[in-house]
Amino acid sequence: MSDWIGYRWLITRYRLTVIQPLRVETIIGSIRATAIFGETERRTVREHLRPEPTLAAHLSFALKHEGVHLETLSRLFASDSEARAELEHWIRSEPGGQYARRAGFLCEWLTRQRLDVADLTHGNYVDALDPDRELVAPTPVNNPRWRVRDNVLGNANFAPQIYRTTHTEGFLKLNIRQQIEALEGQFTPEVVMRSAVWLTIKESRASFAIEHEENKGDRIERFAAVMEQRAGESADPLDAADLDLLQRAILGPNALHYGLRRSPVFVGESGRFGAEQVHYIGPPWEEIDSMLEGLRHVLKRSVGLPSVVRAALMSFGFVYIHPMVDGNGRISRFLINDVLRRDGALPKPYILPISTILQRADLRPISYDGVLEVLSRPLMRQYRGDWAFGKEQRGQDGVVYNLEFSRYQDALHTWRYPDLTQHVAFLANALELTIEQEMRGEAQYLQKHGAARMRLKNIVEGPDAALDRIIRSVRESRGIISGKLRHEYPILERPEIAEDVVQTIREEFPWASSGDQT
């Protein structure tokens, strides 16, 4: 313990178990150095920087040099009356100090309990969170008791954090609307608009593929219609009534359950002989209403931040809260397009086929499943042995469950204050790939297909549907006119016609003799 300072000293001193990694941790050493361990920057500093062995000294150091780590502070102030007493003593002895004020504000903000100290009557306002270290609410609210600007993204019920790192500047500059306008300039707005219709269906199909339900035609069409018609339309997409309508539209009339869940939930699958695999346990249903209210607060407080940030906050915040009895994954992916449209970053009728990217295993530096595990893996590792499957019970929502988890209250410190830094970076990468690969590829295909169809009309007469059928068949067979196609269109039996048709299609859609899967 003697070598750690700042948050690590506090964690050890007050016997805290913090699940999410610190963004910065500091240790005393013989030489100054910095090393990166995963998402944590470990700084080694010289002996002369060692704080006095008190909460005031180490918390001051942490706030000044390591930033704010809400999970750690939540556990510190909730678990130990001694820590609160030391905090009150510090504030009384240093009422005007900015770190004492910030600590006092954060303590009351996190615990909803008033400290036994007087209100401040003068002094400049200071930020609760350092905007140079993390993304904050663009419009802070002054707290006159502490003379602190409340710039937290959310409220005590749910407040994710997004830290500024060497990887964040790129995604903060991502301009989706500008990229789409660039496509329209290259392919004409008509071609790009036509691609949107197919991409909407493609997004729906890919969303079901993520959940291993690819062969659900009616569900795919229903989800596609919901995406196109409802994205960006609700005044408050997280309102319970609006969520219920959205869920019913997505699930259709034959779902077993609707509404907010009123039973425990886990994400996983059944193994052999009934042995369940548990990848993630959701927050207790008793906290769902308050956490959703917190997420709604995040949506309001984040206005003015880049749209990709807001979309990630909504989508991943929703999926971690897992508030619905069914359809959480689809709603979380719907929220990405909803926020982008809401912010004007994604003009109608576009729907970005994000799910086609989410399925890809080659995403770098992290996959969709991998980014979900940023929170779920350490959470489940910490509580291994604290959950089990027991006697079946029926929840208030009608769901039969047998999950028993004994550490709900302890895990709330993590569920309420997730670090979504990697999630935002992931989504920004996925959105950029979606536009530059999926949308560009679809526009290129439509452009070439249109050109091939027009040229075929100089060779054979026929409706567009028939010409499209010929183009698809010849492309798929790499220049071979099948017997079925010849039987369907006898004119293709004529060698000179067949040769011209194949040559025309090949010039628009080149294929190699081998290795070409186009």
C-alpha cells in the first residue's frame, strides 16, 4: 500500500473493490515514468510527490492528477462512514478549496445524502468534471451550495463517462452528414437515395443475424419498417409509453411478453444438460425505472456533443440497463439511427446498416462482442460464485426465472457509472466503415447495375425486371448463361445475342477467372 497514491491508495485504505479499471493510477518510484496497461495509464512519480496519509491529501491528488472515477467515488462514499467523517472534516478546514468543494459536491451527488457542512457563500465556480480529461455536459448547471458547475453526463441514477484519450479526437470529428453528402456528390443523390431502401432491409436482416434469427422474413420486414418510420420521430424515445409502442412494433403481435421487465435477466445460453452459460447479468428490475430516467437525463444533458457520442451513450447505455422484457438488442441498435436522425446527422430516408458491420469479426481494434465485454467480463469475473440457478419463480412481468444473484446492491456502483470510452470509439469506427464500405458499395452497385441495364436495352427488348434477372444470373455464374435462363428467355440461345449480353455485363461488373467473389 505504501507505494500507491491517489485512487489506488484510497481503494486499499478503505478496502474497496472497484470493477472498472482506473484511467490513471499513480505509484511512487525511483524515476519518473509512464506505462500503459490496457486502458490504464500508470504513472511513476518521485517520493517528493507522496501525499500525507489522509483521505483529503490522496483524494485531492486523485482529483487533480488522475481525474474523476465515479465508480470508485461511489463505492468510497457509500461504504464507509469514516470516509464521510474525514471528508466533512476536510471541507470544514478548507471550505474554499476547489478539490474539497468538488469532493463534497460529488459525495452528495452520488449518495443523495447531505453532508454536515455549511453552504459556501462566495468564491468562483469550478467544474465538477475536468473537461480536458473527459467529455462533459455542454451546458452545466451551477450548484450554489458548493459553487460547482455540475457538468456530469447524467444524474446519480445513471451517468456514463467518456474519457479523452489519444484515440478520441478522430471520432469527435466524424461528420456523418458530410460523408453522405460526399457520396451524393459522387453518385448523384438519386442513386444514394435508392440505396437507402435496400440498406434499410439489410440493416434489419443483419440485426436479426446478430441474434441468430436470420430466417425470419416477416420480422425482418417489420424491423426495417420500424427503423425507417420511427427513427428520430419520438419526442422522448426513452419514455416508458414510447418504449412500449416501439417494442410492440418491433416484436409484432405474437410476442410472449411486452413492457419493462419486472424480473431478473441474464445474457447467455443454455449449455449441455441444462448448464447455463452466463455472460452478463442485468441490473435488478427494481432499479430499471430510475436507471432509464437517468439515461433520459443523459440524452438531454448531452445535447451539443457529437452525434456519434450521443448515439453510443444511448445504444450501449440501453443494452447494459437491459430494461425490456424482450427486444433489448434490437431497440439498442434502433437507438443509434434514432439519435443520428434526431440530431440531423442522418437525413431521411437513410438508415445506416450498422448491424452488418457489428457482425464482422475483423473489426479493429475491437469487435461488437468485445466492446460489450469491456464491462460484462470484469463484472462477471468479480461476481463469480455470487449467482446460481435455483427454484423457478414467476416475475411480475409473467416471466418465469430461476436466476439468483446476491450482489445486486454492490454491482449497482458499476452499472450506474459505466466507462463507455471504448464503446464510443467502436461505434465511430463502425459508422465510418458503414458509410465508406456499405453505402459506397451499394451506390457503386446501383450505378453499375443501372448502366448495365441501359446497355442491355440496346441488345434485347424487355422490362426492367427481366433485364435485372439476366444481370444477376450472369454475374452470379461469372459469364455463363444457364440453361434455366435460356429456357426462360429463348432469345439467349442465339450465340451473337448471348455473347453481347455477357460482354456488356462483364464490362460493368468485371470478374476474374479465379478468386473473384464479386
